[in-house]
Amino acid sequence: MDFALTEELEMIRDSAREFAERALKPHAARVDAEESFPDQALAEAAENGFLGLTVPEEFGGAGLGNLHSAVLLEELNRWDPSVGVTISVHMSLVCSCINKWGTQEQKEKYLPRLASGEMIGAYCLTEPQAGSDAANLKCRADKVDGGWKLNGTKSWITTGEQAGLYLVYAVTDSAGRRGHNIGAFLVERVFDGVVVGKKEAKLGLRGSSTTEMIFEDVLLPEENLLGDGSNGFKIALDTLDGGRIGIASQALGIHRACLEESLQYSKDRQQFGKPIGEFQAIAWKLADMATSLEANRMLVHKAAWLRDAGEPCTKVCSMAKLAASKACNLAAQEAVQIHGGAGYTKEFPVERHYRDARITEIYEGATDIQRLVISRHL
Ligand code: CAA
């Protein structure tokens, strides 16, 4: 057993940290205020090879795993979770899914373009009536000569506006057994009938675009079916195990931001003649924030390590997502409390961290869905 990062993981952490401080930190507040998608940051992330981190080398990536992406994502989310979620979805829900479930032709066609950033990936599972109950899809793919015809509406799609490739789940057999009647499809933005719908105005992660996606009689060639046409829900849930490591890593990054900002503020801010960090009430909050960050990082890295080893990981991935997102939200609440009135204003970044933290307990399976998954495994 070894708790140290390998030299390779340290290199990824250091280069991601340098990138995030240079390319994300200066723009994060503006991106949030203007709700502007961070195109430039993503282009630079692609140049650094981050978008292809988990794509095999033969398809233009770095061929690394979930542990590497967890380390990378903590660093990016420390400064900008809008960029963090965009890359997490691209990497853990789209690239990894094609790599695991795709045919050789699908990998050759799409992975190099995803790794280079020519295409950003989006994951289209959720529908208005299918949030936590993800199998309850209405989006339909009907068999036609040479392929499929896709119809339906997806909601809450991360990077809906900018994506070049959508991984879309749709019912292929409306009379079939629930959860065994869904197909997974690779849908290019340029296909006729792919329409970007309403953009959501959000509490946090305001730089990431979250949209409705409408598919109107989209003709898909047979080769764009991922899997066998009936195992799409299994593919979706298996893929979400990996995605949950990504969101748990995002929670670590936001948590660390809250701790670091609070530590600095507690040294700078004087009350009753001394820095507020010298009061036990503040020092103990910082100690708790630091301890839960350390503990959750170990859990997240264990989930990533299990998935990379090909071991059963569903329970631990859900534990990591549950624990890290709850701890992150508590840290954000404490960070605002330590900052007092200042933390309630946009003068200090903890106001933004408080808003950004909230979604980590909601998307990629809300907190109670993680509890459901974990309890089913006990
Ligand atoms: N891996 C592989 N297969 C799995 C699996 C996993 N992790 N979990 C379940 N399965 C299999 C089951 O074994 C079952 O197969 P059989 O019928 O052959 O036994 C099948 O999949 C269906 O599983 P369940 O019976 O458990 O399905 P359910 O309808 O009870 O739903 C659920 C389970 C956990 C509630 C699931 O619907 C769920 O995770 N809901 C939350 C949805 C979610 O996370 N959405 C995120 C959207 S993406 C997003 O947010 C991205 C973003 O933008 C940031």
C-alpha cells in the first residue's frame, strides 16, 4: 500500500496547477459574471493534452486513467469549475465511454477528434421526466433502412451549445423491458435535426453552458449505435460510475478553494486586536475543513484506483461522490461564515465557491441517489 502520488501523477498535478493559475484564475470571476463560455481556456487545455488524457495513445491521447484525471480535475476546479465540469463530462462521460464500449471504427473516427479538442463531448441522458429516474426515457430511436431515426428532447445538457458530439440515450423498443430497451447513439452536431434549445440561467458554474437539446427526425447511420441497441442503460450507469469520480474531484477542488481562501482571510482579517485565525472558533473550522478534504481525497483516489484496476467500483464511486460533495458544501458554508459580511459579497471568491459547490450534490446522481446505490450494495 502506497499513499504517495507517483512521479507521473505529480507531474500532472504540477502542470495542471500551473495551467489553472495562469489560464483559469485570472478569468474565473468574469466568466461567472458574464456567463461566458471559456473557449480560450478550453483551447489551451486541449493544447496541453488535457482533453485527451484518458484517450489511448493510438487514438491521439495520453492513455492515462481515472486517477490521473482525478488529480487533474481537482486542480482545474480549484480555480474554475465551469471549465472543470466541461472537461469532466467530455473526458469521463464521453471519451471513456467510447473507449470502453465503442467499436474499433467508432474509436478511430471520434477519439482523435475528441482528444485534440476539435470536438467537445456532451452526454445526453436526462429528460424532463427522467432525472433521478433515468430509465424513464421518452426520447426514441426507431429502426429505419440503414440506421435509426432519433426524436426527443434532452434537458440539462452540459456543453449543449458548444459540443461537436453528443452521446444520446433513447428507447429503441417501447414494448421492451424497462432498462433493457435503450440504445446509446453517437450524434454529431452537424447532423440534420440537431437543435440546441433553451440555455439555463444557473446559480453557479455560470461559464459552463447548460442547454436543452432537441432531436427532430435525426437520421443516424447504423455505425453510430454504441453497444447492441438494448444495453444503453447499462452503458449509461457504468459510465456514470466514472463520471461520479470526476464530480467528486470537482468537489475536492472547490473544497480546497474554500479552505485556502479562508486560511488567507483568517490571517489578514483582524478583530479584537489579532488575526481572526488566532481565535479557536475560526481555527477549529479550518482544522475540520482541512481534515475532511484530506479524507475525501483518499476516498476519491481509491474509487479512481479501483476503476482503473477494473475492480467493482460502483459503491465506492458513489461513496466518493456523496462524501466529497457534502464536505465541499459544508466547507463552502464555513468559508462564507469565516469571511462574514465580506463573504456575502462578490469582492471575495468564496461567494462564488458557495454557489458553485451546490451543484456537486445534484448532478451525476443527486446525494440521495448515491445513498440509494450505496445501500443497494450493502
Ligand atoms: N454499472 C453497470 N450496470 C449497472 C450499474 C452500473 N453501475 N448499475 C446498475 N446497473 C444495471 C443493473 O444491474 C440492472 O441490470 P439488470 O436489469 O440486468 O439486473 C440495470 O442496470 C438497471 O439498474 P437498476 O435496476 O438499478 O435501475 P434503476 O431504474 O433502479 O435506476 C438509479 C438506478 C441508480 C436510480 C439510476 O437511475 C441513477 O443513477 N439515477 C441518477 C441519474 C444520474 O446520475 N443522472 C446524471 C445525468 S448526467 C449528468 O448530470 C452530467 C452532467 O451534465 C454533469
